[in-house]
Amino acid sequence: MAGIEQLRRRDGVNLVQLEADITTVRPGSSLAAIALPDYVEHTEGVTRVGALSAEAVIRDYESAAKEIEAMGSELIDAARKCEALTAQVHDAIAFMRETAAEYREEGRKIFKRIEECALFTEEVRKTCEQVKRKMETAGSVPSEEEPAAQEPISESA
């Protein structure tokens, strides 16, 4: 605020120097050549300082508005990239589900094979035990009496 008060207290603001300073910032053009945005126009009777101040402010606002619009374009590009990434994620999820289903199927097959092998091994073990018992029983009894006792006697003979 002190700056504004000092400006008011100063007598004789050099408007020509102020315009020259502004022109120096934008070389090759005068204030009249700097176009205003088409949504504003000077009010008739406004002082030169008021007009210049209003132009400076509207140009800052216009510059900010253009940057906001540019951010909108960047946001649209980011949204497109997100959509593409989302599609890739959906593809990856589908691939993972397929892979998981294939693993489950392979696991089921291996599970079934192991159980079949276990059943077969149990049958072999039982068969071996039966053969072993028969061999033990056959070895302890005299050889001539045992076969006669094992053969069924038919009544018709």
C-alpha cells in the first residue's frame, strides 16, 4: 500500500516515460499496436493511466486464461494416456486370469496323477503282501500234503 500512496503523493507522473517503458518491454510496437482481447474495450473518457492499467491487468488475466486452457489440453492428453493404460491393465488382468486357470487345471491333473499312483502303489503293496504270505505258508507245510488239502474234492468223482 505504501507504494500506491507514494505514487499518489508524487506530483507529475511522467506518462510519456511510462509509455516508453512499456514500449521498451515490447520492442517494435507501441501501446496502440498491442491488441486487446476481443471481450473487452475501453470505456470512453477513461484516463490514459487507467486505460494502461486496465490493459496490463487484462493481459495478465488473458495470459493466465490461455495457460489454464493449455492445462486443459494437457489434461485431455493425460486422460487419453490413462484410457490406453486402463485398456492395457484390463488385458493384463485377463492374461493373469487365463494363466491362473491354466495353473489350476495343471494342478488338478498332477493331483489326479499323484492319487492314481498312490492307489496303484497301495495295490502293489497289498499284492506283494499276499504273495509273501502265500510263500510263507507254502514253505512251512510239507509239499505233498499241502497241495492235496488245497484242492477241492469233488463229490462226483
